[in-house]
Amino acid sequence: MKLVNALLWPGTKVCERLGVKPEGDGALLRWMINTFVYLIVGLVVLWIIVS
């Protein structure tokens, strides 16, 4: 369970900042933010590997 909480940390913090419960109403918002964060991280890592 600790690994899941670590992976969802960016979206959870943004939801808390906006005043939305991440487990309830903000689940989709948390998912979207985590998707963007890990997409950017993945693309940067891929760019470094390919270059």
C-alpha cells in the first residue's frame, strides 16, 4: 500500500491544494494529474536514453 500512495502522491497533493477530496470527488482529477506528471517524466527519460 505504501508504493501506491507514493505513486499517487503528486495528484493527491494537488487535490489537497485545490480543496478537493482525492479519494472521493477528485479521483479523476488526481488520475489526470498523475498521468501528466508521469508522462512528462517518461518522455524526459526516453529522450535522455535515445539521445
